[in-house]
Amino acid sequence: MTQPAHKRRICSYDMAEVSPEGYVLAEEQGEMYFCDARCLCLWAVHFVTNPRRSEEQKRIACELTMPSGERRKFTDFIEAAQWSAANALQGDSNPWRENGIKVD
Ligand SMILES: [Zn+2]
């Protein structure tokens, strides 16, 4: 059996090629890839503040895989965007870091 060619992962924010250490955001329609915390945050905030997106589109559950391999489940994109902002801004006191549930 030959292995399928390595699928290139393109960042949903800036269209750069994402290394295996990037972030992966999965929902039922598929997966999105992000270079780093900044690309993830900017894409997510842009998405949930976009007036052309319906409320339903913002309310889709998703699961994020981090560069460390740790996974986190969010009830919707808004929750994920808040977590992403806190993650990119750093600072452990941001309550949005507690958004979502860690997946074992
Ligand atoms: Zn990027």
C-alpha cells in the first residue's frame, strides 16, 4: 500500500502553509488549519463578528487541536473565538481561557 501524498494544510487566515505544529479546528463540515495562535484568533474573531454570517453559522460546535496535541471542545464558534483571543493575548487571568472542555 502506498501512502497518499502528504496533504498540504493551508491556513484559513493568511493562506500560508501550516506546519504539523499548527492548530486544527474541526466541525462537522470539515477541518480548518491555522499557523499559530495569532492566525487562529484573527480568523475566529473575524468570523464571529462578520455581519454576513448567520447566527446559526456562529453557533456550530467545534473542536480545536493545539500544537501540543491537547484537544478542546467548544459549544460554538463564539466560545472558541473568545478562547482563541485569550490564548493569543496571553495572560493567565483571562476568564475566557476556561471556555470549552478539555478532551482526553
Ligand atoms: Zn496563518
